[in-house]
Amino acid sequence: MKAEDVRQKTDDELGEMLLDLRKEAFNLRFQKASGQLENTARIREVRRDIARVKTTLHTRKPAS
């Protein structure tokens, strides 16, 4: 996922995406622990996607 794609989404969509990515990260960690994970690079991709979403949400938040 590219940062440009993330910036085009609304805050509600980003919130849902963040929740889905966190669930996926949990499932990937579970698979890794049980030895069933085939694509180890996916963990890194998901972590970076979570960071992109959180960064975008934080920059949109008004300064208080």
C-alpha cells in the first residue's frame, strides 16, 4: 500500500483499515509462533502499513 492511497481515504475508512491491519498482524504473529507462516515478509509490510495509517491520522488531527 502506498502513502498516497492512504491519504485519499477518510478518517473512518482509515480507522477500519487500522483495525483490520492490527488483526492481520496478530494472526501473522500467531502463525509465526505455531510454525505455519509461509510469507515472513508480510509481517514487515503490515507493520509499515499500520505506521502509514497512524501517521496519516495523526497529521490530520488538529493541533490543540
